[in-house]
Amino acid sequence: MKTYVILFVLLLITHTMTLVNITMFDGQWNGMVLFFSSILFLIGAVFFGTEFKARRKMNT
């Protein structure tokens, strides 16, 4: 799977969690949503970093 597809999916999940929290739960789960959004961001950043490093190593 391409890197941009995985990053786009993580972004879609993050925004969907925020939308559901605001519309269905009136923002009562802000702490949990922020925690999971941060975890998803870290997963995306690590994934992008490993892909970037692998592509750089492959080109040299």
C-alpha cells in the first residue's frame, strides 16, 4: 500500500473521531479523542519516517 494512502486513512480516522465526538457526544470525550488523535499522528509520523529513510537508502 502506498504511503500517502495510509496517511490519508489515518487523517480520515482522526477527523471522523472528532466529528463523531462533537455531533453525537457533544464533546464529552475530548480527552480520549485527543489521546487517540495523538497516537494516530505518532503512528503516521513513524510510518512516514521509516518509508522516507527506506527510499533514501534505496536511491543511494
